Amino acid sequence: MTAYEVAVAAEATLGEGPTWDPATGTLLWLDILGMRLHTYDPVTGRRTVRTTPQHVGAAKPRAGGGLVLNLRDGVGLLDPDGTFRWLHHEPVPGRRANDAAVAPDGSLWAGTMRYDEAAGGGTLSRLTGDGTARTVLDDVTVSNGTGWSPDGRLMYYVDTPTRRVDVFDYDSEGIRDRRPLAVIEEGAGYPDGLTVDADGCVWVALWDGGAVRRYTPDGTLDRVISLPTPRTTACAFGGPALTDLYITTARTGLESPHPMSGSLLVIPNAGKGLPQPAFAG
């Protein structure tokens, strides 16, 4: 077992979305249901917390500064001075935002899901900096981890109840040829957020699995990091050299949560991450 450390002790209801922001040298992460956006500076230990306008599924750096937010009623922009405005406003009763990721071309791939997790009630959409939105996948239940291979030719994606990490061919025209990279076996939890490392391996957090797994590009399971927090939600490489694996966790739905459930955990020197593109908007 690889030793974990507690980066930020917290009681987030639904911790999610760890993202390294190289411009500020901070790790961004969220409490979706608590409507909180956290930052953590691993060098100084400085932390900040701000409230978001709605339930927030993802927060990603923008190329010009500030953040793009995947929110309950659409996608919004947060400027460096704190000004908020909608980029794409599309409220759907009973639906909220979930995970999102920035593609190699700077577009945002934003997922949604129903609050009641009704089958097929979510989507995955591609948004550009001018606010244009296009639904890429419909009939999604819980849209979750999304990431790209180092060469940008493959996209990985999780719709959690399927128990699969899927892979698509990816280019400027979109995605095609969906097939499973890995299937999480019964009793091991459900795939949630993911990240891709510099070797092209896919790291995926397991909800109700208390673990993060790494799969090689051919789908071979080659590493398991066990954690005491059963609801492990997402992972991302951060730190100045992108060598530390940050892991978010959740307390929601647990009758007797582990003391560290809801905290931001870190595995120092877990591997080597990829620099992530900023949203071009």
C-alpha cells in the first residue's frame, strides 16, 4: 500500500474535481453539493475557500486568467477580479453539472446528470470560448471522468453506472469508435474521476471502492492505491513538477464516515502527470 498524506483536512460533502493551476501554483478542488471552490498551495500551505453561485461540478483555469465553472444551470466564467457571467445558460429541472475537462484544443467537455441519477438523464457537451455548445453524448447517466492521451489521439470517459472506463478515437472532428478500456469488477466500486499520466496510463478513482487504480494504455491493471475513505471521487497530478497525485473524497451517504472522508489527500511522487490545457475562453 502506498502511504497517503492529508493535504487538506476537510469535511466536504462531495469533494471532487482536483485540478492543478500552473499559473497560480495551486490545486483547485470542489465540494459540489457544498457549493465551495477550494484552493491549496502545497509550497506555503495556504488555503482559500469561496462560495459558488450553484452546485458546481468542475472548475478549470482559463487561458486569459480566471476560471470556467460547470454549474447546475450551465457553464459560467469567473474573472480574476471575481466577476461572474454565464457563458452558456441552459437550466434543466432536476439536472446538475458534474465532472468536466479541457480538451487539447482548449474546448470544455462538460458533463451533466440527474439529481435522482435517472438512467440516460445526463449528457456530455463540448463548449467553446464563444459559448457555442454541442451535445457529444446523450443517454448518459452519471457523466464523470474525461481525459486525453499524451498525443491527443484518444479520449477516455466514464459513465459511472456502466462500471467501464471507455476509450474513443479523438480528433478535430470529434470522437468515434467507443470501446471499453477497462471494466471494474463487481464489488470493487464504481469508476469516477480520472486523469492520464505522461506514460499514457489512466488513473481512475473508485467510488465505494476506497482506491485509485492505474491502467496501462492496453487496459492492464498495473497499480492499486488503497485508501481508508470509501467514497474516492477523483484524482489529478499536481505540484510544481506534476509528480504528486491529489485525490478528492466524499462523505455524502455514509452513516459513519471515516475521519478523512471529505478531505483532500495526496500521494507524493506517485508518477508524472501531463500539463493540462487551459480553457480557451
